[in-house]
Amino acid sequence: MDLPPPPPIEVVETIEHDDLFNQNPISKWVFEVIEAVPGETFDQKELNALERHLPTNAADLHLIFQFDGRWGNGGMQAIILHDDPEYTLKFLELVSEAFRRQGCQPCADYVGKLREKTVAWTKTAKELEGTEGAEEDWEKLWGEIDAEDDSYDNLTQESPSPYETIANVLKANPKSFIETKTGD
């Protein structure tokens, strides 16, 4: 399988901490790889690319950025109540591993706990779908899920943040973000 080439090392070496929060050459390449790998849905392609084709540090950057982005565009509800609960559980597992590898153990532990809660929340949401007069039950579910937003926000204020750690690794070893896995 022909995958898109990574950005040149000269370009990767110019990426700074503040660039990690926006589209940058690494994140652009990650999305190109996701689109190029087999899978019927974007979610399947994303998991395939993250687990089999991308360098660990590039995958970690993508996972943390996506977790933050989904968080910022709907909070915990946007993450937990995805159309595919199996994808959500796998995504949260990978995000937890990414935080752990990047030295952010509190965030890794938090996401691991969210993963456990997700099973119950997803089950409740499925049971409430299409039921009449379930507004109080939905409000209770939203309240439980929304209560997690502040917890994550507080964790990301701790030092070092995942982005600080990734920026330090990027500065020390930029090649680690673009060296593809062997056998690809």
C-alpha cells in the first residue's frame, strides 16, 4: 500500500509548541494517511492508521488533539455519545495510552475511568432513545456526563501538559514523528 509521504524533516523541525494546537504539517500528514488506509468508515480508517501505519508520536499527537477537539466542540457528550460505542471505547483506550506515553498520567487515568463509565452511559442513552416523557432521565444522564467536563479541564491545566511534553519530544527527536512503522 502506498501511503502519502511524511513532511520533510526540515519542515517538522520548525514546528513549535503553539503549532500543535492547529493544523500543522504532521497533523495534515496524519489525516492524509488516515484517508489512504483501508476501511469502510472514517473511524475504521482512523483506528487502522493509528494502530498500524503511523509513528507512535504522530499517533499520540493526533489522539490527544482529537480528544481535545471533540471536547471543545461538545464536551464529554461529543466524545461519549458517538454513533459507534465500540469505536468510542477503542478511541478512549488509545487516548489513555497516548497520555500515558506522553507522561501525563493523571489524564491517562482520567480517560481510563471515563472509558469504564462510557459503557453505562451508552447503554442508558440507547434505552432512552425514542422514549416519550424521558426528559428527566435525559437530563440526569446529561448532568452525569457534563459533570466530567470540569475534571478534564482542571487536569489539562497541570504541568506538564501533554502538548508541552509532545513539543519537547518533537524538539529532541523530530524524526520520531515521521518515521513510519516497518512493514508498511
